[in-house]
Amino acid sequence: MGVLVWLLIPLVAAIGGGLWGTWANRTRKTRGDGPELDGYARFREAMEKSHTGARGA
């Protein structure tokens, strides 16, 4: 009987992990890459501005 209890622990953990994974990956409203790409473009512009007058390469 004790062996069955020890086998149930990973089974319950696997079922709980599967339910959590399903919940975590549920369909959400996708934003797309727009905001991230805009932020990256601003970052690149800022880095270019900071390096233009620094040293004469």
C-alpha cells in the first residue's frame, strides 16, 4: 500500500503540471511584435546618438 502512495505523488504532480501548463498557455490577445520592435528601434537610435560624437574612430 505504501508503494501505491509513493506512485501517486508523481502522478498527481504530473497532472497538476499539465493543468498548470494548459492554463499558462491559454489563448490570450496577442499584441504582436509592434511595441517590442518600436522599443528596439528607439534603443538603436539612442545608441547611435551616443556613439556619434564620442571618439574619432
